[in-house]
Amino acid sequence: MPSFIVDHPMVCALALILIDIAVWRLISPALANWKLAARLVIFAVFSAVLFNDGMNPMQAAPYVDDTALHLAATALQIGWWLFAARTLTVLLGAVMMQRVGHTGRLLQDLMGAVIFLIAIIAAMAYVLDLPVKGVLATSGAVAIIVGLALQSTLSDVFSGIVLNTTKPYQIDDWISIDGTEGRVTDIDWRATRLQTSQGSLAVIPNSLAAKAKIINFSRPADMFGLAVSLQVSPHARPQTVIEALERAMQGCRALLAKPAPSVAFKASASGGVEYEISGFVPAMGLKREVRNQLYDLAFRHLQAAGVGLLSASEGSTPATVSGARALLERSSIFSTLRQEEKDTFSQNMTLHTYRAGDMILPAGEVSDHLFIIESGVVSVMLVKGGHAFEAGRMGPGEVIGESGILSDQATLADFTAKTYCTLYRIENEYLKPCLDARHDIGEAMKALLDFRVHAAQALTEDAPVVPVKKGFLQWLRSRGL
């Protein structure tokens, strides 16, 4: 051992403690393994310095004749026990984090408290030579008093141990505890913290969570359920409603095919009949978007079937209006036409029906007519790398064939009927004068065409290949060296 350490052991021991504190704070948390290795090395050197100078932590401090040195040696030997407790706690924490992750932090804290308690008692027994039995008896009585005073807090602690052991939820899981829904951000010794969908923080005591009804939306991890409830008129035929809602489900591509989505009757009353669409999505972040999309699709498909939601019954189209005329009222593009223009259009619209799988408009064809979907689901197919894939689905009120009408361009996609479909066809000879006279409709159709062209290009273009940087070793391997 170097002579300076032999001549000044206490100074070196104190310096090692300060170095340990500095290293622990300066090294980034991302380098946890290096921090642990540095602490183990410093503790080993610190122990060697003490034992080499006769300051054995298992015995009373030396230098009894020199009060200052005796006190300093006593402090260093007590510090050794605390240093050992901290090192052991960090080591066990690193092992637990690798095995059980963040959920083991509560158990790590409790184990750390027990280890420090044992270290303090050992220091009192070996270094200070105090009667441990009396201390333990006194501490037992104090523990009973403190336990009674902190009964609710201890309930939270032990409930936290149960939750961390049984693991009904983990960090980043979406859960509901007695109706409070949110993402788990932290589980500590006292409470579970949730970040709700409104961005607020909910703190739920562990004792309450252990007794409450817990729903974990994140398990299984690749399937998240959602439901949309709708009320319709009690006079609507149930089969008509169910078929319309099934078409709405098929029009939503984000729903998982397995488990299959379903429609179910829920309740009936004099004011209306309630139905529920239920299904699953692959990610929690999609639930709100898909729920909104499902409601919109259900509204459109029910409207196409002649069934209105109770909330929309006041604005429904009169029954005396023809199907073509009612479709123009619902169309986002043609709804701005004047009444006489809608009457003229509706008289020149012809109804076409397609069975599931029928081709409505193939890719590459320049359409001389425009289709407006009255009912059913239309699948949009594109080709990328020689393989066809479904790019989207269309429903009531949407138009097909605008590229040929506006710019004599060929259709970029295949439009096929996914379900039984009814579409109204408008010939270009009737549509062209309207577009020339009503620039707002022409601009709306042009904006729709531009959006679809850009979307098709984005879906069919190959992603740029990022060149892989090769190092010197890879260069040697590529040449068989």
C-alpha cells in the first residue's frame, strides 16, 4: 500500500468518501453500471484503508488514549457500516431493476430501509459497544407506538408490496381504478400515480387500489377494446339497423379482424332502441380516433338505410324525397347546390348496384362519369412493388371518378365493392355545365383529387434507403480478412 495512505489513513478514508459522493453525482444515470462499479471499487479501497490501520468495524475504535483520533476512528467505522449498507442497497437495486424493472423500486426501498436498520444496529453493537438487547426492546416499543400512529400509511406500504408482487398493472399501462382512468406514471411506497386523458394527475393510495376494481386496458398488449353506443328510433326494423352498423364496422379499417368486431342490441324503451358496436384496436392511442370514426360511419350508414339517430331525427330528410335527392342533400360536395339544381341532378342520376367483390372502377381507366356512394363499403386498392394492398375504405356520400371528370386523368386505384353497394352515377354531360357554373363545387372536387393523388403517391413510393455506415472491422470481414 502506498506510504501516504499508510501515514495518513483517516485523511485518505475521508477523501474516499468525498470521492464516492462526487463520482455518484457526476456520472450520468445512463451509465448506471459504471456508477455501481466505481462505488464497489471505492468501497473496497475504503475497507482496505481502515483494516490496514487497525480500524476494524467489528470492534471498538482504537486510539483510546487520544480522544480526537478515537472519535475520528469511531466516526469512520460507523461510516463503514453505512457505506456498506448503501453499497449493498445499490447492488441489490441494480439486480432487481434488471429482473423486475421499475416495479421493483418499492421493494428495493423497503429492503434498503431494512439493510440500513441492520447496519445501524450493528454499528451500535460492534463500534459503540452498546447493549443491543435493550436498544431492540426500546425500539420495539417505539415501533408499536409509531405503527399505531401511522396505521394508514403502513397500510399503503404493505398494499404497495402486494401490488408490486401480484403486478395487476405496471408503469405505462392504461388502467382504471374505481372509474379513474389513466396511464400509470409511477408506483411508490404510498400511492399509484395516473396521468388521465385530460392531462391531469390522479394520485390513488395503494391501500385503496388494492381493494378497488382494477381494469387494465393494456393487457393483452396488442389489443385494446372500444365500444360505441347509439340510439335509434324504436320504429326502425332491428335487422336494418344491424346490417347498417355492420357495414359501418367494415368501413373502419383500424378495427382488428380478430377478435372480430360485433354489433349487439343493448336496451329498448319507448323513447328509442340502443345498439352497441364493439371491437378492438392495436394501440391505445387509436381508441379515441377510431371511436369518432365509427360514430361518423354509423351515422352515414344508418342515414343511407333510412334510419336516423334520435339526436339527428329533427334534421332528417322528408320521406317524400327520392333517394338520389336525399343523397345530394347529404353529400359534402353537392349540398351547396340550389334546390332547382339538386332537382335537375337527381333526375339525371342512375342507380347501380354491386355485389361484394365486384369491380366498380378499375385503375388506369379514364372515367366519363361520377359515382356517389349511397350505401355499402367500397375498398380502395393500390399497387406497390407488384403487390396490391388496401389503401382505404369509402362509405355513403363519398365520390368516385373525379380524376376523369376534372382533368381526364386515369384512376390511380381499383375501386371494388367490399359489401353489397348501391351507387348513383352522374354522366359528365350533366356534370360539366354545373362545374363551369359553380366554381365552389369544382374547387371542392379539385381539392379532393389533389388530396387523393398525394395520398396515393405517399403510399406507393418506396422509402429512401438509409446507407449503413461501415466500420473498419466490417470492411475487413467483407474482404475475408
